Amino acid sequence: MYLSLIAAIDRNRAIGYENKLLFWLPNDLKRFKTLTTGHTILMGRKTFESLPKGALPQRRNVVLSTDKSLQLPGAEVFPTLEDALASCCPDEHVYIIGGASLYHHALPLADELCLTEIDAEAPHADAWFPPIDPALWQEKSRDARPADEKHPCPYAFVDYVRRKA
Ligand SMILES: NC(=O)c1ccc[n+]([C@@H]2O[C@H](COP(=O)([O-])OP(=O)(O)OC[C@H]3O[C@@H](n4cnc5c(N)ncnc54)[C@H](OP(=O)(O)O)[C@@H]3O)[C@@H](O)[C@H]2O)c1
């Protein structure tokens, strides 16, 4: 199994406010779709609830919740991260798509971080991505994009891989 964390973070690593994303960046949504389609997306119950049309198509949707009676259309529900990961095949590519609690829990297990680093500070935030320790994570690629008519601020697609011990 290969485990990636995928997130859009601002300069302060903020990722959300009142269960909504902080920025609307069409190219970020396109990249998210391109990377995750055909693979497994694993998320917390609140992030699932934030999806406007529910489960995302053409992906295995996996949701964590402590509510054992919870049933979600188009998604499999597991009570712990360990149970969810145990359900995955050796060749499965799993993308952790949020939110904050999942990112914190899964970071020590991840192989890769696929971040959109947004060069702005959201005025309000109540959810953050965990700190990225440069001693553990090495930048693999960086694709910087300027602001334009569809994107209110500059941003960069930055991939990190775990440094070899
Ligand atoms: N910028 C981005 O890329 C991005 C991506 C995704 C989400 N977000 C933002 O992140 C925020 C949501 O983050 P959040 O931390 O509040 O919520 P979350 O992680 O999406 O969901 C939290 C819920 O998931 C379940 N859960 C999480 N970890 C679990 C575990 N280890 N075992 C069992 N259940 C677990 C629990 O559900 P129960 O309460 O049902 O037990 C928990 O209350 C929103 O603002 C959203 O917009 C941002």
C-alpha cells in the first residue's frame, strides 16, 4: 500500500473554517481529481459531510467514524484508521484527503505529501495541517503558479517524500 496525504494549506498551514475549504482554486480541484481518480480516498466523517454531492465518483470512498451505526451512500465506514488501512490491498494507493484530525493521525504513517501551498493567509481558520518536519520530509517537486483571473493568490503544487532513514 502507498499512503499519500493530499491537502491545500495556507501560509499558516490552515486548511478549513466551519467545515469548509478556505480558498477556491480551480486548478487545485483539478489536480485533486487527477491524482485521486481510480484510487482510494480516506477521510474523516466531517470532511465527507462537507462534500457537496457526497461520495466522489470513480474512487473507493472510505470514511472514519466512531459511530458504528453510521451508513453513508457510496462509502465504506470504519471505526479506526488502523481498521481502514487493514482493509486495503498491498497494491492500493490510498490518499488521505482530510480533515485535520486524519492528517495528524496519518502523518507518521505516510509515504508522500501532495500539498497545494497557497501564498496567502486565510482571515479565519479552525483546522490546520500538522507541522512538516524538514528532517523527515524532502521536497521532491515544486510547480509554482501565479495568481490569475480564476485564482486570487499565487500557489504551488509541492510534493514531499519521506527521507530514507
Ligand atoms: N484544505 C484541505 O485540503 C482540506 C481537506 C479536507 C478537509 N479540510 C477541512 O478540514 C476541516 C475538517 O477537519 P476535522 O478535523 O474537523 O474533521 P475530519 O477529520 O474531517 O472528521 C472528524 C471526524 O472523523 C472521525 N474520525 C477522525 N479521526 C478518526 C479516527 N482516528 N478514528 C475514528 N474516527 C475518526 C470522527 O467522526 P465521528 O465524530 O463520527 O466519530 C471525527 O469527529 C474542515 O474545515 C474541512 O473543510 C480541508
